[in-house]
Amino acid sequence: MEIFFIGILLFVLSGVFSLFCRENIKLKMITVLSFFASIFAIIPAFKTLLLGLPEGLICNWNGVFGEVPFVIDILSAFFIIIISFVSFLGVLYSNGYMKPYEGKSKKFASHCFFLPMLTASMLLVTVVQNALFFLVVWELMSLSSFFLVIFEDDKKEVLSAGIKYLIYMHISVVFIIALMALMSVKAGSYDFETFKTIFIEKPYLKDIIFFLAFLGFGTKAGFVPMHNWLPDAHPVAPSHVSAIMSAVMIKTGLYGILRVLLIIDKPTALIAFFMLCVSVLTALYGIVYAVTQKDIKKILAYSSVENIGIAGIGIGVGMIGMFYNNSVVTLLGFSGAIFHILNHSIFKSLLFMGAGSVYLKTHTKNIEKLGGLIKSMPKTAVFFLIACLSICALPPFNGFIGEFLIYLGLFGSLKMDTSGLFILIILSAAGLALVGTLALLCFTKIFSITFLGLPRHECSQKVDADVSKTMLIPMGCLALLTLLIGISAPIVFVPVSCSVADFVGVQYFYTDFVAILSVLVKLFLCFGLFILIFVIVYVVRMLICRKSIVYNTWGCGYDKGNNHIQYTASSYIGPFSSIMTPLFKKIFDVKKPKGLFPKDAHYNSSIEDVEEAYLINPIVKFDEKFLSKFERLQDGNIQHYILYGLIFLILALVGVVFLG
């Protein structure tokens, strides 16, 4: 455990030392220290995950937090590994992405300070077992990510998104404080281990505790309807920050839910069904809005909402298995969720890095202005394509495995003799299938419009080279992992399933583990056969077609193609958006042509989130109108402020006397 804290210390020191370094070596120094820090953090986590032996350390801070246990168990070990690995690749990527900002922005130093601080706080969240200290590191994580999001705070939309994110995070922490306070009062201690005793005598508290946890941690994760901060924060943040936030930071919300489930031990039917229903809704909501967006990073942000929903479906299936004492369904559900968390952390960070590379070269996030980038950015295009194939859950890439296990869990739940559950499972499986279909539509759109065809705007015509090696190397590592994890699923399943063994129970785990592993081995053999056939066909083709002759296809009367006759993002999803019109609020920006020879005309449409349009915005407008009535109180007169303070003290004194 001491090695883990050396890693935390190195992360913190890298941020502190960066304040005193020259700007051209800040990120290099952080990268080197983050590399060693990640290794120190991963070593005890790997040991715990493979051997199943938790490591712990107790710090005694009398008068402040009391005894604070830090524990690396098999659940936290899994999250430590993905947080450390993805965060390091994000820092490495930032060396190339942040190059244009060196010496040009005063906020560069603060960015370098908070980047490793975010990683350190996320790691501490996974090991802290004290309610008070957990709240401290959770708030540190939120504040660090907030300052990283508002890096370009001179832009109005960036500052607005950052403030919105901070508000949502503090709404989230209110519910987490209520959760921790309730459990601490009932248990008479701040130690997580003692919280398990609450439900022996008071099982009715399970529902209350879980709903508080879901509202608090679910807001961080991005479950509907608490997702609204996510599509605004991710597009404005630097791309490596978006990658870290989407790939691992929002997963701390899922970690919180899983940790509370371990404390509750056995969920009730109400919270199990609730988790499954909300997760299906979240997945559908996220992918439907991802399909309709034009901002490349906003597409990926809504896709993160979708994938949080998919992981939530796995958790919901596992909870149903726990309630009905079905160990196979429990293992399939939770293993599928954990596998999907691992897979999403890889392919989503790769997608955000790819989007960042495109933005760095073109200076636009609007895919309607892109096109043809596969010619000038071939490596980025290949890596992005691999991530698109993986996120669409196409074999043999890693995205397939997690959803495959979740499907097995859903179909396994059908054997339970309950009519209401049968209907729910059928609808959930259908919803997950629809999500997969729409994901194909979404990511064929984003890849084809961005990288294929001809450039649609001068910003993409001017791109003449790919990004630097410091940006390509982390993308290449992630792309390689998507394939390696996919074709070695039985091997990866061993540590993944071990991380959820506590949910299943030791007495059932081994038998169920062997049964599922045998299925994955057969799947692995199918993947191997597929790859072998592909290689043979490719080699034979290369031998036969050594000399290729290129012919131009018939162009329907056109001499050559141009960017005006190819699909736009809007036309590509036109049939879908017309069917789903009642679910959207469309905003049009139209300037009609006038006169015989019009000089200027344009048409643009965008989709606004219905929750923001019909729920969030009316509340904000009401608040502004209500608070504006009190503007006269803030008149700048210090004597009035002293009077307000005096009135408050008198009222407080009267209240104390009255209550006494």
C-alpha cells in the first residue's frame, strides 16, 4: 500500500513542480513523473486483482477525520488500473495538443498543475473508506476537473459550460453528503465497513440509501435526467481532458454506485428494476441525441451518456440476479458492466484524442465543414475507425465482449418465473439492440463525413500532414488494445470477473466463472478463425493482384465529384431525424435568398436537448426573474451590508432563544 501512496505523491509533486518550471518543459516533466506514478499505483492494484488479497493502511487524524482507512480491494484495484493507464496516455497526448498554447496563455501553468491533481484525486476516491475524507477527495476531483474544463475561459461558451458543470457537481455532492451523513449517523462511525451493520436491523433503509447514492453518483456518471452538464462540458474542454473525464472520471460515479451496492449487500426488487429501467432510458436518450449532433465532441459526449447507460444495464441485470439469488445472472451482469467500463475507457479516450487531432489541424468541431481528412491524416483516420468499430460493438474488437456478456445476462434472466420481469427483460434487450443499431448510424456518420469524400470547407482543405508522434503514440496504444482485448477475451475475463466476485459470493463464483469462461473460449476460437480467414484472403488477393489497374467509375454524367454533391451530416441522418421529430426541439437559422442575383443566403438547423429546453431553461429563467427582485439590496453601500448582518444576528439570536 505504501507503493500506492508514493504514486499519489509523485502525481501531486508533478503538479507542484510544474509551477516553477519553464513552460516548454512543464508537460515533459509531468509526463515523466506521471509515468512512474502510474506504475507505482498499478503495481499494488495488479497484485490485489490477481491474488484477491486486499491491501490496507490506516491513518489516524484525530480531531479532524479520526481513523481513515485506505483499502485497495479487488473492486478499487480495477478502477486504479484504468485511471492510472488512461490518465498517463492523456498526459502524453497533451504534449502535442497543448503545444500551440505554450507561452501564449497565462492559464497554461494552472492547467499543468490541475492535470495530475485530477488523477491523484480520482485514485484517492477509489481507496478511501472514511465518509468525511471521501467527501474531501471527491470535491477535490470536481474542482480539479472544473479548472481543466474552463482552460479557455475567455470564450463565453466555455465559461458558461464550466459554471454549469460546477453547479451540477455541487448538486451531486449534496446528495452524497446526505448519503454519507445518514449512514454515519445510523452506524455511529465514518468507516465504510461499519455501514454494513445498518441494514441488519433496518433493511427498509436500503431503498433510501440507494436512491441518494444514485442521485449523487449518477449525476457524476451522467445518467438521465442528470446528464445535462456532460454535452456542454466535454466539447469545450481540451481534448485530452475530455478523454480523461469521459473515459475514467465519470466512471467514478459508477464506482460509487457499486461501492454502495457492496455495503447494501442484497438489493431490493424496487431498486434493481429502477436501475435497469433508468439505464435503458439513458442509453437510448444518449445515442438518439448523439446521432443528431454536428459538433464532433458533442457527438462523443452524448455517446458517453449512452455507454454509461449500457454499463448501468449490466449493473441492473446483476442486481436482479442478486435479488433472485441467481449467481450466473449476477456474474454475467456485473462482469458485463465492468468489462464495458474497461472497454469504454479505451475506445472513448481514443475517439476524443482523434477528435482533438482533427480540431488541432482544422480548428473546427463542426463535421459539416470537414471531409477528405483520410488523405492528409491517414494514421488518425485509421485509429479513429478502429475506435468506431469498437464502440459499435463489432467483433473482434473489445466493445463486443462487454455487451455480449450483458446480453447473456438479460437472456439468462428470462428463466426466472416472473411475468413482470419477463416483460421488463424483453423490453430491455430490445432497447439495447436499438441502441446498437443507432450506434452504427451515428459512427458511420461521424467517420464518413469527417474522413471520407472531399473537403467541404477550406479549413479541411489546408490540412497537409498528420499530428505529431506524441499524439499518435497514445492513440496507437489504445487502438492496439481494442483489438488485443477483443481477441483475448477469456484471458481478460479472469481479472474482470474477479473484481466482481464479492457481488456473487465465493460459494458460487468458481462454478459460474468456469461456465462463462468456456463460452468465451469458444468465442475466442471463432475470432481466431475469422482473423485467419481474413489474412488468407488478403494474402491470396495480394498475390493475384500484384499489378492493379484503376478505372474511374461512371459518374452519372459528372466529369468528377465535388463537395456539393456528397452527403452532409444532416442529410445522412435525414430519414431518422424526420421519424424522431416529436422527440427533438429543432432550432433553425435561415437567411432566404433575395433578388435575382442573391449575394448571401444560408440555412442551418440544430437540435436542442428537450430536457434543457423544457425543464432546465424555464427553471433558470424563473430564478433570474425571482432573484432580480432583490437587486436593490446589493447597492454597494457598506453601511447597508452591516445593517443586513446585524438583522441576521438578531434573528439568529431570537431563533435560538425561542427554540431554547
